[in-house]
Amino acid sequence: MFESLSDKLKNTLKNLRGQGKLTPEHVDAALREIRMALLEADVNYKVAKDFVESVRLKAEGQEVWQGLNPHEQVVKIVYDELVELMGGTSSRLVFTKQIPNVVMIVGLQGSGKTTSTGKISKWLAANQERKPLLVSVDVYRPAAREQLRVVGGAVGVPVYQDKETNDPMTLVRGAVKHAQEMGFDTLMIDTAGRLHIDDELMAELEAIKAETKPIEVLFVADAMTGQDAVRSAEVFHERIGITGVVLTKMDGDARGGAALSIKQVIGQPVKFVGVGEKYDAIEPFYPDRISQRILGMGDVLTLIEEVQGKIDEQEAQQQLMKMTRNQFTLEDFRAQLGQFKKLGSMSKLMKMLPEQLTGGMSLSEEQSAEVDHQMKRTEAIIDSMTRQERNDHKVIDASRKTRIAGGSGTTIAEVNQLLRQYEQMRKMMAQMNKGGLLGGLGKKMMGGLAGGLGGMMGGGMPGMGGLGGLLGGGGGLDEDQGTQGSGKIKRKKRHKKRK
């Protein structure tokens, strides 16, 4: 997401870095480029104009061209303005003691309302300890209620159904009563959509809102429709009064105009973004983290949360102990490959790393697919080994290599390369252990996998050493990495403590 805007902004700000001393003229030229980048990203014209003027005023107020690090000051101002543009802070759903708390999901037909209803309910159950119940009041679209039933089954959330009625108001009243009787604290209402906005749809939504008094009315929009999504949200807000926005297909939106414009236009924040087709592919919208990604600062906190949520910490802890004793085997490496794959594609992980760690390099989708393919071939080679061979690679002689290559559909040269790189990784881990680097929270979770993956995947893979250092405790972040520094981590810890 935001690839086009990110590339243009990073290039513009990089050009400023090349100036020995900044002048107002340099800043004006950069701001013209930033304005064009925002417009090309399909950002609302007035929003782009106001953004640039705000950056200009702050730059003049701080007289950045007289500072010791003028480029860094401009980057900081642009970062702060991007965060403010998208809403300032993350907006969680806030629940009351009422049973049930009602969340209405509204939007045009085809925007992804039903799937988003399931995704959000799954996220709320896992992250806010809610007990949701789903209900569809879309009595017009064929099989709409059946679709929600299928989605509910896939995410493990119950769905209220009453096949005796086709009246939306009867359905919501029955669902509210059922939630109260059965102890569901959250009722997610998947409302009917239309191909376009009409008075009949709006009147029905107004009636449902008046009946259920929802704590949240979330407007679902396809991010790839850009300013059309913003205009639709504006109309829904004027008629219904929405409290937040859910943008779907953000993973396929290289521009990001809707996400950058919508808060300023309608005054309501983006609360969730859909980032894939799977039911766990939804994320809370963090303006600060998104701004960091756009400016090449990475998104370390999201990456850490991904690791904490998807990596088996107990198993990783056991593997850490094996590393410290130099007992890390090919069996362990295969297990770690499986865990690493849970985090998603390599290109996705690279985008979450600061440019300081990746050297400004990134992986295209084709390169990422090649890395994923190579990981599968590596798994195939290890799968073709006997348990004895996986636990003691030194027993693998020439005849065994021939058998392993044949069984995995690879060549003897590829088997030799894997064994050679595995030896190099063991030596690296031994050196890290002697230097006292093999420890820390990241190593507990990742077991040092990423630090060695670059070599295991063919060597020289950009960013793999940085990923290993970041997640492995051997690297980490320092004050020079601006908003990704220690203060950010501390705020995260305080947030967890409050929970």
C-alpha cells in the first residue's frame, strides 16, 4: 500500500539531503514535489493544498534551513503532518457495559461489508476479548444472509438467523433479544447495500440506527475506488452519522488517496484496513505506523506484533536453547521455516523494516515469489532426509545426497549448497553466542531464524541481516531512527500494562 506516494516522497526528501545548506527555495521546490505526489496519489485537492501549506508554515516557523540537520527537520515535519492528516492516533472501538453493544456495518454493495463484518468480529474476539454475534439484515440480495452464515462459520462466530421473516427491523429486534438472553456482548449488524446511494436505503439504515442505538457505525469502502469512496462516505455521514471507516483492499492500493483524505473530508477516522483475502487479514489503522512506512522508516511495532501473534514462543525458546548449546539441527531449521512462513511474504516483511536496515532495497512481488519458491525447495530437500540426517548432517555422504536430491526434485549441487550454507549459519550463531548477542526478546520469539535466512536462501538477500538483527536482538533500533526509537517501544509497553 502507498507504494507510489512512498517512492515519490522518499525521492523528494532524499534530494533535500544532498543540499549542504537548505534555503527557503529548496523547501519550496520540495513542497511543490510533495503536492504533486499527493495529487498523483489521488488525495483530495483541498487536503493536498492544506497539507503543503501546513508543512510550509512549520518549516518557516522553525527556520529549518538554519538548523544543524535541516533535512531531518523537514522529514520530521512531513511525518508529523502525515500523522495528523490521517487522524493523529489509532481509533479503537470503545465499548460500554451495555448488553449488547451494537456495531452497524454500512456501505455500498460490493464494498466488502459481509467479509469485513466477519473479519472485525474475529479481531474483536481475539484482541479485545469480545463475544460477538452476527446478523444480516440484507433481505434483498440473493443468498446474502447465507453468505454471512458461511463467513461466521469460517471465523468461528455465531450468526443469528430467523428464516420466518424478511423484515430487517424484525431481524434486528430478534438479534438484540437473542444476544441479551445468550450473553453476547457485541452484536455486529451486516446491513444491506445498494449499487448506488438511494433514499430507500438511507431510510432503512436510519430506522435500524434509531432502533438499536449502536455505539459504532462503520462505513466500509473499497480503497481502490479512491475519491469515490471518500464522496460516498461523506454522503453516508451526512445522512446516517458514521463513527469510522473500514477500507478494504488496501493491500492492492498503491496510491492510498482514500486513506489520506477521508479523515480531513468527513471528520471521522479510518479504524480498520483490509490487507488481504484471509479472515485474519485486517489491521487496526495506525496513522503513525502508516506514516513511517510511507517515509521509509519501516513499521517495526506491527512487525513485532505479527511475530508475537503468530510465532510459537515456547517452541522458539527451546530452539534458542539449542542455539546457545550449538545443537541447532536441520530439523529445527525446517520447523523455523514453517513458523517464518506464517508471517507472510518476504516483500511484506521488508516493507516493515526501516531503510537503515535494508539499505533502501526492497523486493518486487516477483522477487518475493522467488524467495518463497526457494524456501519451499529448501523444505523439500530437508523433508527428503531421514530423521537421522536431519539431526546429524555429517552422516550425509555422496550416496545419501543423490537420494535426497532425487526425492526432493532438486540437484546434488542444490543439496550441497544447502548443507554448506547451513554450516555457515551454525558458525555465525556460535560466534554470536560467544559475543553475547544470542539473546533478547526477539531471539526468544524468532530463534535467530531471520539472521541466517539470507545465507540459507542463496546468500546476499537484501534486508535479511537487518530482519535478523531487529527480531533477533543483535540489532534493534536507536535514537537515530527517529520515531521508531525507544520512546515508541516504551509507549507500547505502557499501553499493554493498561490493558
